[in-house]
Amino acid sequence: MRTSIKHPSSFEKGAFSRLKKGVTIAAVLFAVLAGIHGARADDVTALHFETEASYTLGPGDSEPLARKLALFRAGRKAAYQAAERFEANQWIQFQNKDRCELVSLVADRLASEVLRDHWERGGKASIYTVRIRAVVWLSDFIEAQLEILGFRRQEATAGYRDEMSPPLPVPFRPGLSLAKAYWLIRNNELRIAIIYLDRLTQRYPNWGEAYEAKAEALGLENQPDAMRKALQRACELGAPKACARLDSLESN
């Protein structure tokens, strides 16, 4: 077991400052809006979206897993759109590439309503598609930032085995799983990130977003062939941005 005490990094201090700024801004919004024609703050600090996503059932997948990952994809789209709107209004700031982590965690806890869903079954493929109406709150990002600040504390108290090969979340949370991977990448713990993502893709071999994150780590680790292979797999599995990134690489 590790007994050394880690002091807050400059990133953690900066993250906490941004968090405090977000809390202050949210508090001001609530106070100001409460007095204007009885308006409620959530009219401004809550955004509503309709998004749709699909997941193709692969070998070894269960239908509940397919539903969970399709819902996560749809929620992540809503969370990305909300992040852009909140940032444009200068209510939150993203620095040091922490957007992927925050958006993933927000998608995990999203309040959403399924508008319609269906299975398309034909040949060897079964595709689950879902359309949701989601509500994304400014406070969702503040809570996600608090959860990320806890990653370093968890690492400081972890045993050597867990530190070298972080355990997968139990029960499975897609957003937390991805956020942990991107957090390791952002903190330049690339070898550990790749080990972690190897375990994630072994457990969920048909989840494109895990391969997309793995490609990010492999690229920074200067493994271009392995990165391209991971991107190709992510694209095949429907990861939202993998195909575009792959096309960009091939055009250069």
C-alpha cells in the first residue's frame, strides 16, 4: 500500500478555482432571476435537447447492455451540446482537455425521457435505436467536476496493483469508465491508460467509444499503427468522431 501524501497539483488548484467560479455564477443567476417576474433560475441554467443514437448488438452483448450504451450515446450528444452553450455564455470553462471527462460524467447522470425506441433485426445484426428528451443542468457539470477532483484522492490511497491497472467501475457506468480513461490520458499516464482501456475493450469489445479513447492514448504514446487500428475499430462500431478522425489521418 502507498503511504505517501500527494499535494494538490496546479491542475487541481485550477480546476477548483473554475469550480468556485461556476458555483458563484450559478448562485448569482439564481439570485437575479428569482426577482425578475418570478422567473425560475432553471429556465436559464437547464437546457433541453432531443437526441438520437443507436448501438449494434455484437457477439456476447446483452440487450440491456445495448440499451444502456445507446442511451449513453444519446445522452452524451445532449451533454456536448449543453457544454457548448454553457461555455458560449461563459458560465463554465474547459481547460486542459477536461471536456471529454465532464461531458461523459454528465451523460451518466442525465435526466431524460425516452420518446421512442425500436429494434431493427435483420440478418446477423440487431440494432437498437433510441430517441430521448434530455435536460442538462449547469449544476450537472459542477457535480461532474467534483467527481473528477476525487480521482486524484482515490489514486493516492490505491494499492500498487490498482494504481498500475485501475479497476473498472462496478456496476458499469459508461460515463465514469470513459472519464477515468481520459483523465489518465490528460495527466500523461499513458501506459496505465492503455492498460485500463485494454481491460475496458476486453470487457466490452463492441463499444466504439472505448476504442476511440484508446486511439487517443496510443497516438500520444507515438504508436501510429496501433492508433489507426483502434480508430478503424471505433469507426466500425459507430463511435461518433472516429470516422472523421480516420478520414483526416488518411487525407494527410
